[in-house]
Amino acid sequence: MKTFYDKSIEEVVKELNTDMDQGISKEEVSRRLKEYGENRLEEKESRGIFQMFLDQFRDFLVLILIGASIVSMIVGEATDAVIILLIVILNSVLGVFQENRANNALKALKDMAAPQAKVIREGILEKVPSSELVPGDVVILEAGDYIPADLRLVQSVNLKIEEAALTGESVPVEKSARERVEKDAGIGDRVNSAFMSTVVTYGRGKGIVVATGMNTEIGKVASMLEAVEEGPTPLQRKLDQLGKLLGSVCLGICGIIFILGLLRGQEVIEIFMTAVSLAVAAIPEGLPTVVTVVLALGMQKMIKKDAIMKRLGAVETLGSTTVICTDKTGTLTQNKMTVVKIFDGENLWDVTGRGYTTEGEIKKEGSLGKFEPETSPALERLLRAGVLCNDAHLKKGVDEIIGDPTEGALVVLGAKGGYPQETLMAEMPRIGEIPFDSKRKLMSTFHQHKKGIVMYTKGAPDVVLSRCKYIFKDGNPIELTEQDRVRIMEQNHSFANEALRVLALAYKMPEEVKEVLDEEKDLIFLGLVGMIDPPRDEAKEAVAICKKAGIRVVMITGDHKTTGSAIGKAIGIIDRDEEALDGKELDALSDEELKEKVKRVNVFARVSPEHKVRLIKAVKENGEIAAMTGDGVNDAPALKQADIGIAMGITGTDVAKEAADMILTDDNFASIVDAVEEGRTIFGNIRKFVGFLLSCNIGELLVIFIAMLFGAEVPLLPIHLLWINLITDAFPAFALGVEPKEEGIMERPPRDPDEPIVNKEMSIAVGIQSISLALAALLSFWYGLNHFNGEDALTAARTYCFITLVVGELLRAYSARSEEKMIYKMKIFSNMFLNISVLGSLLLLMAVVYIPFLQPIFHTVSLSLFELDMALLFAMIPLIGGEIAKKLK
């Protein structure tokens, strides 16, 4: 694709066959519209809602659930069948909603395009719909205008453009039409260009359209959004694996049981009903329901912690995160320029306080904490100069700035030093000015005061110093020596190395107001101010927590490498400058080299949207679970590419919010850490109830399988299995899903992203627990057969087995509250939901055992207190087995 930022204005005019003053003819516009198409963002034809809905039923676990509902219908459990189908439909509707939401990101991007543009055609200035712009059109720009297409500037007068949405730059970019930029320059360094959807904040300009529609930089972002496909979350992948495993194992065992029954000569319908009932009991159809509810409750908790989760799986995904790729501006920093250092020509001063609050002190370097007031004549004049040579204003009571952030920092500095803007402006009203010019890199204002007229000047340190003849020392202007100049520039470099944005201030006393550039000479140097967008206080602590939790924090910023490195070091992301790379260095790396680099480099600066997508891709290809934060249009493709995209709620664009899975309502990195903790808690709870469900269901399978293997009577009838399934699967499992977080959860390393929910350790624990449950039930059944006589002996033995199995599973639920901690170390009854669930399940159990009209339906008999005690004694075995499994683990 052609580039124009690396060409002169004359070359651009010639190549696009246009005229800076006349523009192009209307006939030419029509021809070019046919050639290049309309200046609008395209989107590929998306699948219909119905097609999206049908696609949701391809999931293996969903197919297993549909099978379970059919089986439930066959055995006469219509209620179970309806509930399972409702679960399937609910999950499908949620899936369609998530997919449809992803398409909204591009729609939001399209809405950012300017609706109209001021264009010169055939020498006449007119307003036209921006969709009708073509390469070669000459566009006029003024403050407040949206840039309607990508432009090569041909005129710029004090032109500043807000490009944060596209580049991540925290302050408006000064543009210069006559600059010629290197071919490999990143978007943020193309100062002679303007980009579609960015905004003119100051000055005016003229530009020639060089790209429209999908060929613009914003169009490239749209293309990337279309190209990036959201894959399943880690939880979805693991549940799918679990579903396939459970389905295969359950169907296999049920098939074996059916064959054993046939070999024993049982009636086909009887053994078929047993096998089918066992399948229904064994397949945990309650699992998706519990997962959905637990994740939904997690979403509600996160709202209270300033995080809105846009989809259920996002909570758990964040909990499994191993790398957080974060933007700098506004997330790790306050997005408020703050003066932190002053050099008055002789002394260095530290400034406390952050943001736009006027609370803070100015103290000589090394004297912070002393209470005696300190000042110097040069410092006081410098503070006045910063406040008066300024177009920004501080909003009263809300700590906000109207105007340029850099100028706002000087207003706040003045207030800290005892020079409030309103008072100073009243004492020394402005009577003239020479506005800022990007060529001069200076701004000067004239003020009336008691002794006459004073002119204050601020600007780039090297430029201001070149205009100075004197320096203000000991209350008087004296000749500026070469030694002074060297010292000032050394201090300027020192500030710059600390990633501070540096401005110089000077003044003179003219006899009259002359709004001519000749006045900006023979100035009296006052000093330098160094400012920065400071790190958030809580960000450093949050990064430290991440490190302890084994999560790597990577900063990806559009800002300069020096600034990125300084902030990275300040909050503990990096220790050395070597741990940072910029966009040019990234371009030189192959994909394989980048995969290695992202393992060690933690700060990436001056990056483009394409770089961000590459970085996220490289992180994921290394087997990491990547979270990405962002607020601008430039972040949207990477937000979509990441395992979990996190958008800023305050500063974030609609495009970023639509592409993200999670929105931070306070734009605070610390809230991400809270969300990670919640995610880890939720996944831990999912493992708890999965382990509980598996040990119970496999235990039930073993009871039937072992009994039939040894030629014994079947200990449980289909109705027993279905009732056990109802009262032990849903409620206790749900209660385990809302367990409070365990201590030290953020001191554990992240789990292996490829590790299944049921890992080796859990498999061993589930095996021990299932065997102990089956053992308890079979011993209880055997005891019942030998304890009772007569025709009711088998029914009584089955009642024994039934009670032992249900109570054993309910007691197991208390053991399952922690995979590590022994039951005697827990606050055993602290989970109110579990207590209520267990009590409710026990009441339902007692109802079918002791209510006379239910006994024939459930094939149970009443047991005496002694007989019930024996069943309960056997029920202790699974609890003991669960605790033994923890010890072995």
C-alpha cells in the first residue's frame, strides 16, 4: 500500500493529481468514487440469529444433555426432561447473545466516522457527507472537527489533534505539515498526517485525502476486528473435555451393566430401565446449571468491585489468567499530567501531590518532610509565569482541568505554591499574546501590573534557552553564562531521562505590547518544570500482588519507550531498561523471535494496533492465558484477540467496550486484580462441586456394577437413583459453588491452562471417594439383607442402602468444601447455603422413607431408631474417605 507521510507536499499533490487551492473537479470525484468506493467501513455479512442458535447445539456436552433429557422422558421423568431442555435452550440463547455482541464492536467503530466534511472542490468550499470523500480531496480542518479520512497535511497553524483513541497518546499531538517522516515511522510519529475518527483540539489546518474507507488506519482496525475470531474460553474447553469423558465412561459402564443383566437372565425391560436410570444419575445434568448460576453470582459480586462482566465465562477466564497485558495511560497511571520536579537555575525542587488536586507542597530536593516554608525569588516568578502564560482552567471543587493537560499541570502547580489562577489573573490581567506555534515551539502572553508590562514565555527548553540572554538569580536578572547554559541543558536531559515532559519558562519587561515574534528574544530565564502522568498509588500494590500470584504484568503503550520504562520501573513491572522494546524493534522480529521475546520483555512502547494483536497472539501461542486492557479504537482488535478483553469504563471508547469481555467502571488496574481473585475463587468452587458430583455419581455406578458383577441383587431401583440424583446433585453442589474464598488464593501460582478440570490429583481423590461411597452403600445393603427376614428383607436392605448413600453424599459435601484443608480445621457450618441444602435434602429423604403413601412408590420401609443409626454409621465412611484422599494428596 502506498505511503504519503514520507513524501513532500509537492510529491503528494502530483501523485494524487490534485490542487491545494482548487481541489478536484466533481467529474473526477464521481470517477474516483467508482474506483475507490465510498468512504465508509465495511462489515462482512454475518450469520442470522437462527443460524447462530442452531450452531450452539454442536457442543458435545449439550448433545449429552439432550440425550439425558430423552432418557429421562423414556423412564417417565418428564420434569427432569423439561428442566434439562430449558438449560440447553438458556445456554444457547446466551451463546447467541455473546456472538451477536461481538458484531456490535464494528458497528460502534462505524459510528465514529465524521458525518460531514468541509472540502474544497473546483475552488469552492462546501460541506459534503464524509462517505463521498475520495483520495485527492482537499479537506479544511478546524478545532472540534472529526477527521473524516486519512489526510496528508499541507497546512497547519498551531494544529493539535487528539489521537488517544487510535494511538494511546495521553496528550494531543502537535502537527506540522512541512515535516517529512521516515518510512518506518509508527502512527504516533507521523506528525504530518491526520487520521480518520481522531479530533482536532486546537488550531486549524488543511489536508489532502490519501486513504478512505477500509484503507484508512481505522479501516485496518476494522479489518482486524473482522479477522479476529473469539475462541472458546478455557472453562468452555474444559467442560467440553469433561462432557466427552463423562459421556463415554457413563455410556460404557451402563452398556456393561445391561450386558451383565442379560447374562444373568433378568428381564430385558427391567435391566434396560436400570441401565437408563443409572445413565441419568451418572450424567451430571445439573453441572451446566450450577456453573451458570455460580458464574452469574460472580458477575454480581464483580459489579460491587467496579468490574462489569459482559459474559459469564469471563469471570472464570480471568481467574486462570497467567499474563495481564495492560495499557499505561489511565489504567496504571492517573491520566492527569502533574509537575513533580522544578529547576530554578540553581536549586532543584520536589513537588508532592498527584493529579489535579491542589493539595501538595513544593520543597527543596532532599528536604521533603520539613515544615519550614522554603522558596526562592526565581521559583515564585516561575510559578506566576506558569499560571499566567496559560489557556487552561481548573474546575472548582471537582479537580478537573478544562484545556490542555500540560497547561493544566502548571495551573495546579501555581495553586500549590500559593498562586491561585483567579487571583493572579485579576492582579495581572492579560493584555496581549503571541499564541503557541508548533514551528516556534513557544507561547508568550503580556500582562499589566503595577510596575508596567511583563511578558511571560514558555516552551521547549532548547528553544527558550536559545532566546534567553539573562538568568534570574538572587532576585535579579544577570548575564547568562555558557556555564549556566550547560548546567540547564544537563538538567533538562536529566529530567527527560526520568521520562518527564519538560517545559522552560522565561520573562522580560517590554515597554509596550508588541504582538510580533521579534519580542521573543533577550529573555530572562526562570527555570524548568518536569511533569509526568503519575502512576496510580494502588497500581504498584496490585502489580506486587500479581507477582505473588504468579501472574506477569506486561505494559503495552503507544507512548515513548523512555516514558513506558520509567512508569514500568516505578510500579515494579520491570527493573531494567533492557526489559523494554519499541515498535521499530518489534517490526524487526519474526513471529518465532517475538514468541521468545514476550517471555522476558515486559514493556512494549510506541506500538500500533497491529503490534498489539501480534503481541497477544504470541503470548497465547506460548500457552499463556492472556488478559488485555485498553480504552481506544486501537486496542479493540487486541481486546477481541485476548482470552479476556478488559475495557475502561470512564475513558474507553464504545468500540473498545463492545469488543471487550469486561468493563472497569473505575479504570483502575487494582480492580483487575480483585477480579482475578474472584475468578480463582469461582474456578476453585467449580472444581469442588465437580469433584463432589463425580465422586457421588461414580459411587452410584460402582454400587450397581459391583453388585451385579458378584451376582447379588440390585441394591438400588431406578426410582432410588433418580431421587438421589434430584436431592444430592443440585442443591449441595450449588452450595459448594458459593463457598467464600480460601485464604492465600492469591499466593498460589496460576494453574496450567492446559490442565483439565479433573486433573491427576482430583482423579485419585475422586477414585478414593467413589470407592468409599460404594463400599459404604454395599456394606449397608449387605447388613440390611442379613438383619431383616421375610418378604420385606430386600426392600428394607435397599432402604438401608438408599439412606446410607444419600446421607453419605450429604456428609461428603462438607468434606468437599476444601480440596486441601481437613474438615476439623474448617468452620464447618459457616456455609449457610450448604446447611440449608443438606437439611432440605434430609427432609426429602425422610419423607420418602417414613410417609406411608410414598413408601410403595419409592419401595421403602420405615426403620427404627437403632436401624437408622446403623445406616447413618455406614454413611460416615465416605466422609472419612474424603479426608483420607486429602491426606494422600
